[in-house]
Amino acid sequence: MDKISLGILGSTGSIGQNTLEVIRNLKRNNIIVNIKFLTTYGNIELIREQAIEFQPDFIHIANPEKYKEFLSYSIPEKTKVLTGQGELLELVKNEDYEKLIVAVVGFNGLAPTIEAIKCGKKIASANKEILVVAGKIINNLLKENKTELIPIDSEHSAIFQCIIGEEGNEISKIILTASGGPFRTKTIAEIKEASIKDALEHPNWNMGSKITIDSATMMNKGLEVIEAKWIFNLELDKIEVLIHPQSIIHSLVEFSDGSVKAQLGIPNMKIPIQYAITFPERVRSDFPRIDFLVNNKLTFEKPDMEKFECLNLAYNSIREGGTYPVVLNAANEVAVDLFLKNKIKFLDISKLIKKALDNHKPIMNYEIADIYEIDRKTREQIYNLI
Ligand code: NDP
Ligand code: MG
């Protein structure tokens, strides 16, 4: 690879900033990286700095107040500033770039990703929520438009790397590893009173607040099970979850002959992000390496499905199928937001999601419009409950 052009959704977040670190590394390796656009919800200070360094053609600011405030900022002359959903969709559709990096969090990533796929863009996605709600539709669109989605999520990147060269060989199962989050060794009675600060204290990964809470409830792993089902086209009974507190083995694949392949690394998102950008090539880096004499203890445990009710709810929602995962995701996004605003307790997250799932009348043959409608109604329902 000697050059690439990218658009980045959510450049100011944890994955977004790591993506820009990766781009600095690619440049050090004499790869020409052309950044067409960067987007943020409202971190205008950071996106200004990013614009000055990376000279994109466009930046998009979703928050209208922040957009207005930003108009007085000095930025590179070539960079145009946009806001509004319409302008975002035009941006991903029309601009001449090869690959869209989806580093935005949550359901909001869905519409721009779909528009990009329809224009035949390649997708590198960290965002799992869009695959949870619309995996089937996204897969059909990728096929119709002859393009591909490369996962950035570390477990899915691991599996993706393990199955290269195995086309046609039967996978007997995949094992998604999970750190177990901050409450792995706590009792239900202890996590009942967990504060926001307790839940945000992830032992191994430094990430945005939504996914960090998802890791504490283990909804993150539930969402990843659904994500894996769609990316790798697997039956649910072939997807296992194993607690691996050290987060060194990022996931494993067992083949029909009993052989198991795994991908390992220090917990650091730069490796899977760079791989998703440069695939199928690998580019040199100085990202942290494993020292097996230091990281010399790799242990495994079964997840406690009673304590981590969210993992159960996620398995059930995809087992039942139809639009249940749409409700699961919307209810979870709202419940996590309410928890982070100190409006509900930690264990209320799973209670609210369960209530929303119980109330749902699923559509089995759904279309994209159904997804938007069910997402909207579920959010409204949960906010009304509180
Ligand atoms: P962050 O919260 O750190 O960043 C989210 C980004 O999306 C920010 O740029 C944010 O802008 C932007 N954003 C948020 N809400 C909106 C909105 N309504 N409209 C437009 N832009 C918005 O999240 P992460 O980087 O942690 O996660 C991103 C995705 O990657 C998630 O789906 C997560 O599950 C997944 N992921 C993350 C990992 C990680 O290590 N962080 C690991 C594996 C997967 P602003 O800065 O203004 O808030
Ligand atoms: Mg992950």
C-alpha cells in the first residue's frame, strides 16, 4: 500500500483518536493518507486541532449550537464546515474517498454507513450497534454493492485474522473472550450499589463511556455475539463467550479437525484499527508488544449469566430474532445514558431492557424503515418509564 483516502465518522472519540494515531504511523511509513472528512458531535476544540493537522476537505459538527460557535474558529482555508443529518449523508455519499472508518458510537452510525455502502465504499467499523440492529440488511447491501466491511472491534478483528486462508473449511465454533469488566469478582449485592465511577473503572481498556458501561454489564459481549453472527455468518450455538481477565487473547476459532487458532496482543485498539485500514497488508508499527515472560498467565472462566443478565438478554434477543435486537440496542443505549446521568441504578439497566423486550411485538420480515421506527418508539418508551 502506498496511498489511501479515508473518511472518519467520530474522529474525536476514543476509536477516532486512535485512528488518527494509526494514520500518523502510516505516514511515518511513507504511506500517503488523504483524509476527506472528520466528524464530531460537539468536541469543537479537538476537531479544530485535528483539522489543522490533517487538512480534511470537510468537517461535520452534529450539535447545531457547537456548529454555530465553531464558525468563529480559524481553520484551514480548504476545509468546509457542515452540520445537519442531510449534509452528513451527502458527505458520505459524494466525496471521493475509498474507505469509511465508522468510529461513531451507537445507532447514529447506521444511516451514514448504509449510504456509504450503497455508494460502494469499503467500511472499517468499530461500531457494533449498527450490526446488532441491521446486520442482515447491511450484509445484503454489502453483497449487492460488491463491497466489504472489515471489523475493528478487537474480538472480531481477531476472528477475521484467524480465518484468512481457511475459506471452505468448517468452523466448529468461535470463542469470544471477555475481560469480565470491573465487576467480574463482585457479588450481585455489591454491584447493586455501584456508582458511575465504579462502573467506569475498566481493568484493561480505556474507551468511551458508553462501551465502558456496556463492559461492566457485559452487554458489550452480548452485542458482540450478535455482531459476530452477522460478520461471520454463524449459527448462535457456534458462538461462545469465555472470560479471560488478561485480555491478551482477543478471540479464538476452533475448526472441525479440533485445531484452534487465536490472535493475541496487548489490549490496544491501534493494531485492529491499522489492520482494518491496510488489510490485506500489514504495516510496521511500534505499538505495544507482548512479552510472554511478563504476560505469563492466561486464565479463563465461565461467565456468570445470573450476575450478567444483559448477556442473557442479548443471547435471547438474537435467538428469538426479528426486531428483538433493535429493541435490545435502543433500550440499552437509553438505559446506559440514564445511568450515566445518575437517573437510575446500575442493575436497573438490565431491568429496563427486559421490560422493553417483554413488551415488544416483533416483526420477523423487517425492513430498514421498521428499524428506525422501532428504535424511536423504544427510546420514547424507556424515557417515559423514568
Ligand atoms: P466515544 O464516545 O469515545 O466516541 C464517540 C464518537 O462519536 C465521538 O467522536 C463523538 O463526538 C461522536 N458522537 C457521539 N454521539 C454522536 C451523535 N449523536 N452524532 C454524531 N456524532 C456523535 O466512543 P468510542 O470511540 O469508545 O466507541 C465508538 C464505537 O466503537 C462504539 O460503537 C463502540 O462500541 C466501538 N468500540 C470501541 C472500542 C474502544 O476501545 N473505544 C473498542 C471496540 C469497539 P464527541 O466527541 O463530540 O462526543
Ligand atoms: Mg470488543
